[in-house]
Amino acid sequence: NYDLDIDQGYFSMSELENNRDIGFYIYGYKASTYKIKIVRENEATLKSERLPEKIYNYVFDNVNDQNAHINLKVNGTLFHYTDGARQKGVRLSMKESIASATDDGQMYQDTKRDRGYYLESIQVSIKPISGAQHVYFAADSPKTDTQSGQRSITSSVDVSAEFNSSGGALGGGIGTSTTWSQDFTDYAYFNRSDGTNELKHFIKMSSSSIGPYSTPHDLIDLSAGGQFSGTPLGTVPYQAKNNMPIMAQGLWKTHDPNFKGTVTFEARVDMTLQHMHVDNHFFSYDWKSNSKSRYAYVRYVVDFSKV
């Protein structure tokens, strides 16, 4: 069977020869005679161009005695599908980017009365900020994963599948899928992309040594054993004071398949660092928390004339 491009329509046919006047049947009735071009799946054309990588390392030395940091790495690949439903697109990936509350795994304070500053959450965003009217958001990864404990989270965007879902017929062996995995422990991953032109992901600490975590108050051990021992603070996960991987990648397509202009994207990471303190007074306790926010971003210019 072949996909035939006839007046921008598609028909599945069998045993046809290229560039011949032939008759064909639909549901057994002879329709008409057309001059046709057969586009076999393995002859479809998808051009690609890997774009320069951009790397920025930000160190924040004003988090008490900690050197929190965000290392951003943005990779881009252009795609141009030139047969059938012609399309252009760019995949942007933050593979190998990380955010960390410390540079050595040692927090400013890490006792049963004081914990911090630990990495509580990360907001990840990728969006076009110039020329945005020329592109639309098509796909992203990873999806939401709120499982507890340790597990592997996978990020994967298959350009071939995404283009094919719009009517194209891509040949095999193009190698348009980018996939990688990272271990996450006691953090939830939320995909909050909402149909706008922006990738929106959120990573949030979900548990500590004493149970589920939603707010800093949840670090206080209020169990019977905890109250007997003076309501100490639980310990935070390993990734709360070491490297947290950024898993985001997204695909944007152009409205015009012949677009040859530029679009500037911004990839941004905002992290919230938290410090928690508790005092015990035998039959009561006092507590206070303090948060600090730090961010980093990269501007990435995509020139669609390259494909």
C-alpha cells in the first residue's frame, strides 16, 4: 500500500506504477483517471540540522555559607519534513542541566533543630520570547510522575511520531527520537504545560525521612516517638542537597512550513531553597521557616532558514 498525494488528499492504493495514467477504484466503483506521484514511506524526506549547544553555569554564593548553583545546557535540533504534509519544527532539550542547593552536599545547617538550605522545588520553563507568532507548542516530556520513593523518570520526544500524527509519512531509520532517564527519590515531577506556547514543568520535594512532605512544617516529627524525643526535624532526601537533574524537552512547529526567519527562546529554571528551625518547650514547640529563590536562564536563537 502507498500514500498518494492527490489534490492534497490521501488514498491507500496497491500495485501502482509511478507517472502513469491509471484508473483506480474506491469501494469497488471506478472513480476517475489521475496523473499521480507515488510517495513510498521509505522515500519521505526529513531534513535535520543540529544547532550549537549553549551552556551557562550560575553560582549563587549568597545563600548563607552555601554555594547553590544552576548549570544550564540547551540543545536544539531543527527538522523539515518536505513531503506530504510539509512541516518545520525545532526540538529543544535541557539534557544534562542540573540545579543544586549546595556545591558539596553540605547544608548551612543540618541538625535535628535546623535544616537548610535544602532544595524544595524547581520550576522549569521553555518558551519563545521573540517571533513567537511563527511557532506553536506541539509536544513535551516527561509527563507527570507523582510516585513516591526511588524510581527512574524518562524524558522522550519522538519527532517522527509527532510529525506523522499530523498527516505525514516519515521513513524509517531517521533517528528522530531523543530519550534519556534519571533516578528521582522523594521528589514528584509535574508536567503543567497547558496548551499555551510554553513548556511548564515543576519538581517538588514530596517526602522526608519521617513521611510525606508538602510544607516545611512537615519536617517536624510529631509522632509519639518524635514528641517523646523533643519534636526533632526529619532529614531531607539526598537530592535536596545534591544535584537535581532537569529533564525537560519540547517540540515547537512553525505555522508556515516555508518559514525562514528566527525565533528566540528562553529556557529558565527557578529554584526555591528552604530553611527550617524548631524549638521544643516540653509540651509545646515553636518553628519558623525561611525560603530563598534563585533563577537562571538562557536565550536561544533558532534560525529556521538552516533547513
